[in-house]
Amino acid sequence: MHTHFLDTYSHLDSPIHRVGAATKTILSIAVIVTLVVSPPSWIGYAAAGIGLLILATASQIPAMFLLKRLIMLEPFVLGAASLALFQPHGVPRFAQIATRSTLCLFTLVILANTTPFSELLHVLRRARMPALMITTLALMYRYLFVLKEESARMRNARASRTFTTTNRHAWRSMTTVIAQLFIRAAGRADRVYAAMCARGWK
Amino acid sequence: MHIPDGFLNGRTAAAAGALSLAGLAVALRRTRNLPPKRVPLMGLAAAFVFAAQMLNFPIGGGTSGHLIGGVLCAVLLGPSAAALVISCVLIVQCFVFADGGVLALGANIFNMALVSSVGGYLIFRSVYRLLPGSRGRLVAVAIASWLSTVLAAVVCAGQLALSHTVPWPVAVTAMAGVHAFIGVGEAVITVLVIHAIEQVRPDLIDPSAPSPMERRGFELIGFGLVIAIGLAVFVSPFASSAPDGLDHVAQSLGFRDHEAAARVIASPLPDYRLPGISSAAIGTALAGAAGTLMVFGVGWTLARVLRSRQTDLNVDLAASVNGAGPTGRDSADA
């Protein structure tokens, strides 16, 4: 089971990847703020789109991967934007919101896939984020994939023991998996704590 | 319910950001004396919420839903730790998976970490106090899960409407309507998960939580204040009969100009028309009450089924431990 595909490309070596994480984060947020705050203009959106496409090409991330990420997230954008259709002048408003939101999403996807999370954590730490949240974020990122795979193993184990399930049984067994997942996570937290203490953590 | 970037205008995003910072400050203050042993648990719990959100439940018709986990987390870890944990989940979802916007992060944290999780916990505590006992706890969990999901959806609709993205009637109908169903699923899953954990490791369910008989409500007042201000800013402008809710809130917050602000301060209730208020508010209240009653029914049935099955199980276990059948138990009692 390889769930690491979600974070593979943030460790490439391209001109974009080499830019400091803080610079990239601030620039991305600046782009998104500009898109959100400035009055809608199609020329501006086109310019932003071309600029982002150039950045994406320079980042050497496979175009198919970026496209897949965007397509995965686009339903939420379109779903929420379609609510804007129910008002006077709804269609142009829908088009504006969907375009603007897609451009913001594209910016964020490029940032996420060119910046390793550990570097982002350094940025957050320098931005004076409280230590408890930094520790929580770091541990969460470390064990995200571990727990994801653990839950997949439990589901496989369950699937290999049952031929067919009704919806009702699927619900019961899924909730048991979730409960077990938390119990195992709590056990792992105890062991992690012991290991942290053994290494002199305070 | 993750709001992407581009749906909120700067003003709404800033207001939501300020409110969630205030909420997180309260949470951090209340976790100052967190035992060091529970620090790794917060990281693991955040990873757990993330992994649990990826498990899909069949709903029927080929669709599936997943757990959101706000109330689950709050009941397991306590409200302050849960607010921090859910915020961390949202931060990772935003920066690693681009799920939910950066500018909208404040709004997302307010809706899901504060309204859904901490607000859900406040509802849980109030209902649990009315219905103590383990069955009452499951009913309280069900009601809190459903109500907090719907409440967060309504707040989200208010933010979208306040940004002029979506008109309020459309936003609130769509968001509250969809989440009234999602909330039922959330309530059932949360009850089943809490029940399963309760059976195996009862010690894991927030050991620091006061029992329902204790009255320690005041310590949560900071959270209550932040959530109440959020509701006032994002939802209340639309609950009134004012023709443009945004203008009203802009005036009363002094965003517009000093003259308008001064006028509002001088007489805060000039257009406060009671009939309009009462009809809108009564409609909303009735809908909320009906939904809560329905979920109470669902939760009560679930709790009855789960609890009675457990007592059967315990009797069976006792019987098998003490020999065969009730005679064995009698001899053990004697």
C-alpha cells in the first residue's frame, strides 16, 4: 500500500522547489489575496492563469498529476459555485467565482507540491505558532500515512473474512475499524511518548 | 464543508480569521497545563481524524459519506484539545492536499473546529447533564453531532451570503438541507464509535471530563463567547427582516462610516421590527426543534439497542464464566 503518492513531488529539484518555503508561502498567499480582493476582470484572470501555467511547467511536476489533483478538488468548487446561479445575473457571477476559485486552487496545489511540509513547519515556527500546535502538526504529518495504511490493513483483513456484507453490517464493521484505529493510535501515542522521553524530550 | 478560496470576500475572511484566532487562544490557554503524556496523543489523534475521514460509508444508491469527527474528537479528548486537533487537520488538509483555501482557513477553523467541535461539546454537556448515565451519554452524543453539523452549515451559509457570493435563502436552504442528512450519518457513526471505544477502553474517553453531576460550566465561557459572537456576526444579520443584512452588520460594526455608526449606536433598534423577526426566528426554531427531536429518537433507539445488547452480552459472559446458566450465577452470588 503506497499512500505516499500524495506528497511525492514536493521533493523534486527544480527552480521553483529551490525557492525558500517562506518566500513561496508569502507569494502564494499574496496571489490568492489579490485574486480575492481585486474586482473581477477576465484579463486579470487570464494573466494569472498564464503565470501559474508557466510556474507549473518550471516546477517539473508532471502535468497529469497536477491535472488529476485539480479534477479531484474541482467538484467542491463547482458545487459551491453553482449555488451562485440562483440569483439575478447568476451565470456571469458563477463563471467569475468558479474561475477565481480554480485559480486560487491551482496556486495552492503548486505551493503544496513544491514545498515539503517540514519546511512549511519551519515557516510556521518562525511565524511564532505555539509550540503545542507545531508538535501536533509534526506528529500528525509523521503518522498520517502510518494510520492510513493501518486502517487499510484492517479493512483488508475484514474484507478477506467476509464474502458479502449488507449496508448495516458495513456500517457496524466500519465503526469498529474507526474505534480500533483510535485505540491503536492511543497505544501508539503512549509508545511515542516513552520514546520521546527516552530521547530527552521535555 | 471546506470552503475553497475565492468564495469569501476579504472582510468576511478577516472577521472569521480573528474569531478563530480568539478561539484558538482560549484553547491554548486551557491546554497550558496539559500533561506532557497527552501531547503525542494530540498528534496521533489528528492523524486518526484524518485517516477516519478517508473511510467511506455506503449510504445507498452508490453514494457514500464519511465521518467529520468534530464531536467524536471533543468527547474523546476534551473541547480544547479537540479544537487544536481539528485545526491542525484543517491546516494539513489546506497546505498538503489543497483541500480548503488559505484565506478561508480562518472560516474553516471557525466552522469546523469551533462551532462543530467545541459547540458540539457544549451541546453534548448540556444534554448529558439532563440525561445522565451511559445511555444518556449516547443520546447526548447523537444530538450534539447532528445539531453541531447543521449549525456549522448554517454559519457557513452565513459567511457565503455575507460575502455576496450566494444569496442567503439559497445558501441556507442548500447547506442546512444537505447537512441535515449528513448530520444524521455523523450522529449514527459517532454514537457507534463512542460505544465501541467505551466497551474496549472506557479509560480513553476524556478522563479529565467532569461527570454530568458536577457543575463546571463556567470554565467553557470563553469558547461560548467566541462562538456566540461568530453566530451574531455571520448568522444574525439574516435572521432579521432587514432588507440588506450586510448593510446592517456593516453599520453596527462601524465598517461604513462614522456617521452611520454613530446613528446606530445612538438608537440601536430603529428598524427592529418584531413581526418579521418572530416569524423568521420561529420558523428556524421550529425546524431546529423538529430535527433535534428526530435525532433524539434516533439516538435513543440506538442507545437502547446497543445498551441492551451489551447487558445481554454481560449476562452471557457472567454465565459462561460462572458455569452454565443462571444457577451458576446464583451460586456465585451466594
